[in-house]
Amino acid sequence: MLLVVDADPSAEWQVWYQDMFDRETPRQVVAEGTGLAAGLAELWRRHLRDTVQPNGSLGFSRYNLWWKQALRSAAVVGDSAGLVQLRGWVLSQARRDQEGAGEDVLSAVAGVHSHLMVAGRSCACIPATATLAPDPVSFLDDLARLVDTEGCEG
């Protein structure tokens, strides 16, 4: 299993929710905590579960992470095919685990995203990598390389 250390374990974060169907509903904080990777895991979990639809379209829920110390926001971006692939792996694993919510894939994605974010790079290469991977094991093997490459600018 891929193990990526959190790029900023002391980061304070909030995950914000916005309802795109009812624009009158105010944005709200739905989760908060410490550790950049933990916050990004929460962001990805919600995005894959609530925003990405099985057909690749986007639902009405939008989420972003606010990193308090860095005064920076992050959202999940990338091609829809890769996001659908990730959604399938995370949600199917959640059904098998019943409590893990695809934690190995989710943790790896969040750890890599934390390094990309600290480096000022986009997370779009994460779904792109998922698109090319035939299965979660191959994806995890390929994911580790993203921390050390310049292939994901942003």
C-alpha cells in the first residue's frame, strides 16, 4: 500500500459546502480539523460521493477546503472519467469495508494532494492517473510518482 506522509500535519482546515441548486442556501462549514491530508481526504470523500455522478456529470453539491494558515482554498478538479473511476473504487471499497470508505485509496489521494498543494500544483493529475490505471493497485503504484514529478502543474 502507498504511504504518503501528510505535507502539513499541523494545518487547520475547514470543508465548505455550497448547494448549487438552491442558490439562496448559504455556504456552510461541514467539517473541520487538523492535518492537511485529513482535510483533503474529507474533501475528496464528499466530492466523490455527492458531486461526481456515475455518468460523469456533476451534481448540485460543491465542496472546497479552506487551509487557514496558508489562506488558500482547494477544490477537486480533473477529468470526469478519472473522477468516475475514483468514485467507483472508493464507493465499492466502502461497501466491502462497511466502515473504511475506501480509506486506502482515499488516504493515498489525500496524501499526494497535500504535497501537490504545498508545492502550488494542481490535483488534476490525480484523476488523470486514475483514468490510465486498470485497477486500484496499479493506480496506487502510479500515484506515488506524482509527488516527485513536474507533470501536474497548476
